[in-house]
Amino acid sequence: MISDFNDPELNGKYLGTITSDFVKISDYLKEAAYQIKSRGFSDYPIFPISKEMQPIGKIFIGKEEKGLDWNYFMTYVDEFIQRKLIAEEALEEFKKAYKDPDEFCCLFVMDGAFTSFVYIPYPND
């Protein structure tokens, strides 16, 4: 279900709450990813998630708004390059690892010092 190279810490500590949130809002995330692509902003939409407010991307769905465990933000790969979260020389590697945004949601999990990219498949329509 989740990406092959996920951090083991992610599996134990975070996967349950991320998955339970995702079921509730996957349609919104999928539509936002589609809009980011179709409007020509980027072919690489990313949804940072954090339990606290944080500066990456724009707030998309606040956890209180939908009774979620995480706040969901939206951005794309360009901001990660500008903020040096992805090194320019690593951009091609990121693009190769990036999964089809019509089928998978790219989340960037942030919790204290822990950060990780996670790809979660959208439910089949």
C-alpha cells in the first residue's frame, strides 16, 4: 500500500493516524493535485502534513476543520528546491522516485525532527 522505502519509524508511529485521516480527505487531496497539475503550476504536487502549523506550502485543510490528526498543506517540488529541502542535484532522483499523482498522494510528514516523504494510493473510484 505505502511506498517501498518508507522509514520504519513511519510505519510504527504514524501510519495509523495518517491512513485514518487520508480516508476522510483523499478526494480533496486528489482534486487539489489535479488542479496543481492542470493549471500548470507543477507536475509534482506535494502535501506537507504536520500536527502544528509550519511554513512549507499553504494551509489546505486544518485538522480542526475536519476532525483530523494532521494539518494538510499544499505546495509542489519548486518550494522544496527553493527552501533547500531537496538539493538541486537531487531533483532528478526525486522526480524518478515520485509516483503518478493521479494514483498516489505525495505527503511530506513533519513531526519534530522526523521528516519523510510518503506515497499513499488514492482509493479506487
